[in-house]
Amino acid sequence: MGQTESSTENFQKQQQQQQHPQKQLIPGLPDEIAMECLVRVPHQFHPTMKLVCQSWRFLIMNPSFYQERRRSGMAEHIVCLVQPVPCSPPSITESSDSDMTELSNRNTTINEEEVDAKSSTARLIQYGLSIYNATHQTWHRMMMRPGGGHVRIPMFCQCVALPAPGKLLLLGGWDPDTLEPVPDVYVLDLIGGVRWGRAAPMSVARSFFACGVVGQSMVYVAGGHDNQKNAMRSAEVYDADADEWRTLPPMADERDECQGLSWEGDYRFWVVSGYSTDSQGRFRSDAECFDPVTGSWSRIEGVWPYPSVSPRGLTTTVTIADKSDNGSHHNQNQYQWWWFLGSPQQHQDNGGVKELDNSKNIIWKAVDHVQLPGGINGTTSLCVNTLGLGPDQYFANTHNQQPQRVFLMSSGGGGGRGTSSSSVTCGECECAGEGTYIFSTKWNHVHTPPAFSGFPYSASCLMV
């Protein structure tokens, strides 16, 4: 109860500082008990909760409320996927948040639109942001409509989550009309409901670049290619709190179709593999690591051993927190990099784990092997992402390691592109194709409606 009281007292203190009248959250109940009740309300009802009274509105808009949801185990795990979707102009249901304030001085607010899966038909193809709520096992889709004009999500844009402020960023990609790289950055704010906005654009238009979140609010981008399809060395970092970009020193080598890596609890940004303009399709085995303390890049050899396979979408990072009380003040977290290969040429080695050992030198070592789900036949592309903590689910059978889960979707989805002749039973129905899975101690199949079966080009996970 101590931490709950702390969260409640923090809310009351901020309420007083902003000169809001202090009233009981629920009349007749102590605020500590009321908080225990309100954190249990599903996120989809938070916009409605804000309309009840001023105290509830202030509470729902306060990040400490979502911190309390995470602390009490009530936060919902959501997976955000940028994927091609069938578009049906009729039967569009628009759900707009009443509070459409600007996210920053330069941001413009964009209304929310949700498209029901049942109303989608395979007529036109556009790109949308699909949301899978792993807690409630539901799917829905969001589109962007600023001021009545439809803004289509860029093709191949990068999707990254900022867990602490509860925001999702869509960066770069291709303009869906001109097919040219764009510098645009969109922000989806999930605190207090759903609000879209524009953030400061990148200084350089790019696509197929490396991207990663370091700390709570720093987003790094590097490499990719420009509008002439030339591989790039440039890099920059976005401060989400200040809504500002800063140019970084360039990498030593050009890296198109490279993969960005970062870990919770670590301060560095990694750019793995990729290829130069003159060697398209031949993926490098090395990586470059940016250290913000020294402001410089360093090269690490032998990180990606598959020259004909891109690491993009096939890999995810996992931080296993050491909760043991060993009296040491040093960070004992394990930084692991999981990869899954769907290529037949890697049939005998279609999944594995490497662990970063930085006690003396920055080196990688293989520590485990992961078998793909039985429904994956090894002929399609994969998209994997760390889903987050799950109750009583562990990567290792040791009491001092935090539980983690991994989300995986194949290009077969739930019956769309890349279907196979077999079917996989997901508990509710039989889904044709290879499907979607969540891994804890074993692979569990996820029911994916046909409207959400398009292969995701980028994905990210967070808790709200």
C-alpha cells in the first residue's frame, strides 16, 4: 500500500500546485482506495472517464496514473504495427477525443479514426496503424485525419514506442503518392485516450534506416537511403521532451536496410549490418555502436553472420533484469538479442539468442537456441518484437529474472498474404496461413482476423 499512497499523494500534490480544487476521487472513499478502483478501468474507457469530473480528468491526464497501472499490474500490453491494410471507404467509424490540444508549440493536432475489422474489404490498399491489445486479445485500426483531410501513413515508416510518456512515434518512410523518402514524424499520445500530432521532422528524409529508443525520451536514427536510393552514413537523435533533433557524427560506413538496437538500462545505440550503395543485397556482418558519453562510433565485427539475410524485422532485444540482492551496485542486467530466421537456407538454425558481454570488451556470444513455432514453414518473412512483462512467464528458470514475452507475426498473418495450405488452430477458430504468436515459455497462437493479416513492416510494443 505504501507505493499506492505515494502515487495518490503525488497526484494530490500536483493537483494543488495547478490550483485544482481538491475533491475525493470517489465520494465516500479514501483516495487510496479510489485509486485502486480507477486503475482497473480499461484504457479504451479513459476518454469517457475524463468527462465525469475535473478531478478524474486531471487524474487520467497525469502520467503518474499510468505508472500506478504498471506498478499494480493493471497496465495493458499493446502491439502497434504498420501494415498494408484493405480499405473500404464506407462504414468508417470515427472516434474523436474531446481534448484535442496541441502536443507542443509546433505540433498540429490530428483527429482519430478507428476502422472496425469487419467493415474492411479487399478493394484498395493503403497503410494503417494496427493495434493488438494482448491483454484483452482485441484488434483495431487507427487512421489519421487532420482537419477533415485524410493523411495516409507513410509506407515503410519506422514505428517506435516511448514507454514512459506513453507515446508512439512514426518516423520517415515513403510518401504513398510519390514513393519518395520523407522526414515526417507523427506522434500518437496514449495518455488520457488517443491523440495524434506532428512532431519536429528529421533533418534528412530517409527510409529503411536504423532506429532505437535510448532512455525514456531519446530516439536515435541512422543510415537508410535517400531519395536517390543512395545508402547513408548520417545519424541524428530526437529529444522527445524538447521536440528537437540534433545531428550526430556520421557512421564510418554506409548502411542501408540496417537494424537499430537498444536496451532498457543501457545508454548506447547500435546499428547492425546493412549494405552500401555499391553492394546492394550483400549484408555486412559488422555493427557500429554510438556512445553518447564519448560522442563517437565504434565498430564491432562478427555480429550478423547471414550475408544474404537482412536483420530488419527478424530480431528483437530483451533486457533481463537481475533482481538478486548481491550487494553489488553494478548493473547486472542481461542484454540479449533474439533473432528468428524464416529462410529455408537457415532451416537448422532458425532462431537464436546472443548476449552482450561488456564486462571488459564489447563482444557477442551465442547463449541459446529458439525454435520457430510449428505453424511457421520457413518460407516467409517475420516480424518480431519484445512484448514486455507477463505474469509468471520467464525466459530462464531463475527466481531473480523478470518475465518477458516476444510477439511474432509471419507474412501469412491470419490468412492474408503468404498463406500456406495448412491451418493452425488458435482456440477460437482455424486461421489459414502461418499466423501470429506470443512466446513466453512456449509459443501460443494468436487469432488474427483477415483484415489484420497484412505483413507488418515495423512494430513496437508498450504498456498503458
